[in-house]
Amino acid sequence: MLQDDIKKARIEAMKAKDKTTLNVLSVVLNKIMLATIDKREKGETLTDADVVGILQKTVKELGDEREGFLKADRPEKVAELDAQIATVNGFLPKMMSAEEIAAVIMTLEDKSVPAVMRYFKAEYAGKCEMRTVSEVLKTVK
């Protein structure tokens, strides 16, 4: 499971005394724990797709923070955030290309927008951008 991989990487960062990696992985694991608690309250379990969503959200937040430090002319913080973003991106699955998405859409029997979007959300959660799926679907029809 992806969560276990992140825990192992955090332990390795501790052993290597890599504070930048350790900090970002600790934040990610805290977010995962909060999500696990929320899911448990609803009687559900946390899936890898949920963890991928947390990782994607974390990358976006780090990117926003990076932009703020760029405007403030703080290159040392920008470099640290770049390293953190690279660390988190290392756990994200490879995103599907437009060609791969088009190939999957062509195999579907029902090519209506709601059906295709539901299919990709269920089968390829975290592996493709839904915006890209929508754009590809417009060109395939």
C-alpha cells in the first residue's frame, strides 16, 4: 500500500538525517492519518486512491507556497520547496497521456460524457486528470 511506502521513506529520511524530506513526509502522513480517522467515522477504509488525492493536494499546496516565496524573493525557501515537491511527486503514479485516455474511451460502449467521466473516476482515480479526460472526450466524439 502507498501509505506503507511513505512510512518506509520517512524512516529512511530519519536515518539519513534529511530534514527536508522528513518534514514533508511527516506532513503527508499526518494528513493521511486525519483522512483515515474521517473515513473510519463513516465506516469506510482509506484506499490508495484517497492517498493519491492527498498527495496531489499536497503538491498543489506546496506549489502555492512556492509561488509566495518566489514573490518574496526567498530563493533558499524556493529550493527547499522544490525538493519537497519532488519528494511527494515520487510517490504519485504516472499520469495517463491523452493518447492512452483516448484508447480507453474508444473501448467503452457508452461514450456519453457522464458515463465516461464516471468510468474514469472509478477505474483510474489519481492516474489521470479529469480535465484531460473531458478534453480528449470532446475530440473523440
